[in-house]
Amino acid sequence: MRPYGTSEQLSKRRTKAIKLLRRGKTIYEISQLIGVTERSVRYWRESASHPKKKKRRNAPGRPSHLSANQLRRLEKELRKGAYVHEYAEDYWTLDRIGRLIWDQFEVRYHPSAVWHIMKRIGWSNQRPQRRSLARDEESIKRWKHHSWPRTKKVARVERYASVNR
């Protein structure tokens, strides 16, 4: 059971006990002054004389099969574009990137795992914007400027009329 107090307060209490031990006070006296058991004071004394090395925790999850150098090489290849890697359109999909990883490093990744790699190197998900080859930007501008406001106005009037019937 955790004693009352913040971590900071408990730490101050332990350091105070260690200082009193170094001044020559007995374990019993320290336990009475601080208000803890003798066993706690002994434990603190032992911990102070044999400090534990802090363990460096590994990142959670399975380690990556690609090294940092390989990730840099992958990003360099991706920046060249999909055309360079003999694809008909110049966009990357997770399947294509997975294939590129296999071709370059002989490591297989499922598309969902490829997505995690892309996030790690700072790439985001982009949807290719497909547009018709026959698209006429000028006629679209004219329609938005002239026809759409009239259509919108008529639709508003008809809706208002149907509500008030």
C-alpha cells in the first residue's frame, strides 16, 4: 500500500532519513522522527548504499526489420517517384511500397505494417486525385460563377414554397 504524499514528498522523507543515518542516528530514532517503520529505514539505507542502475526500456512492440540507414534509403527511393520504379501512374500505394521494400531489402511487410513504417519516416496518407483527361477548367469556372448561383437560388425558392404549402 502506497503511503500518503506526493512522490516529491516521499522522496524528501527518504533523503532526510539517509542524512540522519549519516549523522549517526540509530534506525529506531529515525523511524520515530519520520514516522515510519524500522524496516523502511533499513531498506532505504540498503538502497542508498547499493544504488540500482536505471534500466533503459526498449520501445514497445516488435523491433523493426529495417535499420535507420535502410529507412533513409527507402525514403530516397520513394522521393524518386513511382515512374522510376516502372509503375504506370506516379503515386505510391502501400502494396507498391511493400514491393519496393522487398526489392530493395528482401524484407516482407504486410500493407498495414508498411503504413507504420511510412508514419515513422514522416510520410502521411494522401489520396490520388483522379481527374478526367477531358476536363475543361474554363467551363467549370463559368458554370460556378454563372449557372450555379441561379440553380442554388431556384432550389432555395422551391424548397421554401414546398415548406409553406
